[in-house]
Amino acid sequence: MEKIDITRLQGIHIGHAQNTGAGTGCTVILCPEGAVCGVDVRGGSPGTRDTDALNPVNNRKSVHGILLAGGSSFGLDAAGGVMQFLEERGIGRDVGKTMVPNVCAAILFDLKCGDHRVRPDKEMGYGACADAFLQHSFKSGSVGAGTGAVLGKVRGSTHAMKGGVGSAAFSYGELMVGAVIAVNCVGDVYDSRAGKIIAGVLSDDRSSLASSEELMLREYDSHRDFFSENTVIGCVMTNAMLTKAQATKLAALGQNGIARTVRPAHSIFDGDTIFALCTGQVDATFDSVGILAARAVEAAIIDAVVSAESLHGFISCRELMNKKI
């Protein structure tokens, strides 16, 4: 197994657009030729667009774009810009009069980072697509859908840290699997390589980390809403040849990467949603793809957190570690 740059995946274009001053943005994953797609929604507070069509029993043969956006439900407006960009380039399902792109989306809550009045809209979605077609290197951290992402929110915004968006990809022979993940979870992020939590809820003095799971357990009988404004959203991409049912299962296996890194994972206060795109260039066993998918999601989450920069009062993992040196 070799770690590779996610841009090596052929037929896929990834781009960002953001308003750093307002603390919000969006990320797009485009497949101009279309790709078999599945989705798995594991969290209890999801916000999505057009995911029912991805059910294997329904007649959606391919997808042309995935949108990951901030702005809570308002951010779904950015999908209109993705639709416009693709239609203008003749990308989509031919219905005679025009081409109708198949675009699915998932959103995260970032309204408490920056200016809540500014959200990803049609213009921002269009801009992210234009960025994707420039085909430059993927940028991680406080950009795109990760611009206003925040994590460790069990004690509210005052003790939360900066999240972000990240990527990772692996190859084994001709098989390639990558992931783009935006991290905005209610809990903490655990790095198995370091053997410790690297970001999450802050201690009383905001100089070190506490434990989200411990804090939630202490209030096991309170039924308090731990700020239902959290989620991990993302997309797994592979050049493997999979059916729609297998793509759906692959998205579910991608959630294993969340379970390895986020504590707690898939809480009722998160909207954890993973898409899976399969471009169908390589014949591979399903389990081999699933192994790489889980690793890619895990690595992308770590990349998002360690690449993030402090923004609008939310301290980053990098800055917190530097303060301890």
C-alpha cells in the first residue's frame, strides 16, 4: 500500500470556495463522465440533498457532482451553482432540451464561526466548480467546507476548537481509493499514530484538552442537547468497478474511518454522512476497496485537523500544540 496524492484519481476534479471573513465555504467533487454513487448516513442530525435517488433500488445510474457545504441547511443553495456550472458545459443526463446534472449534497453547521448571515450560495457553489477545473493541488484545513468547521462542542463554542477539511488517498497496484472529509464533530479527534486525542473539547483554562465522552457520560441523565450543530461529511472516491449496491456498502465502510478517529462517533447530535464515487476503471474485490476506504477516511480526518488554522476565536490543533512547547 502506498500513500498518494488524491489528484491522481482520474476523472475526478475537486475544488473549494470560501468566505474566510464570514467563516464559511463549500467543497465540490466533480465527475464529468459520471460515476456510480452510494451514500451512508450514520449520524442522527443529517442535512442532505438528493440522497434518496442513491438507494440501489432507485433509477439513478450515475452522479456528476458531490457538494459538501457549510451554512447549515442554507448551504444547500450552493448546489444550484454546481448544477449551473455543469449544465453550461454539457455535463449531466441528456433530457433532449438540456443536460440535467445529478448533484448530491451534505451540509454542516458553521453558523457560530464568523458571520452567520453569510452562507454558501449559488455563486459560491459555481466558484468551487471553477476552482475544481483548475486541477491544482488539494488544499487542506480552514478552506472550502472546512472554513467554519468547529469540533469538540460539548461545552459550547467557548471550549471548542477549529476543525477543517482534509484529504488522503492510497493505492495498491492499480487500485486507488481516496477521501475528502470535512470535520465538524461534536466530539474529539483521536490520532492512532500518536496514540492520543489531538483536538476536541478544551479544559477549563482552554490550555489543554478534556474528554468529550467523559463530559457526556457525566450528564447521562440530563437529556441535554449537546448543540445539534455538528457533523462529519465527506466522500470516498475510487477507480474500482463497483455496482450501485456495492458503492452504498463502500460508503458504509468509509464510516469505519470516522469510528476510528472521532470520539464519540455517529452521535445523535452529529449528521455523519459519507458518499462513495466509483469511476469503474479497475477490477478489484470489494473488501480490498473497503480496507483502503476506511484508511483514507481516517487519514483525511487527521489531515483536516492538523492542517486547520485558528479562525474567529477557535484555536487550531497546531496553535494549541505550539503553546505547550
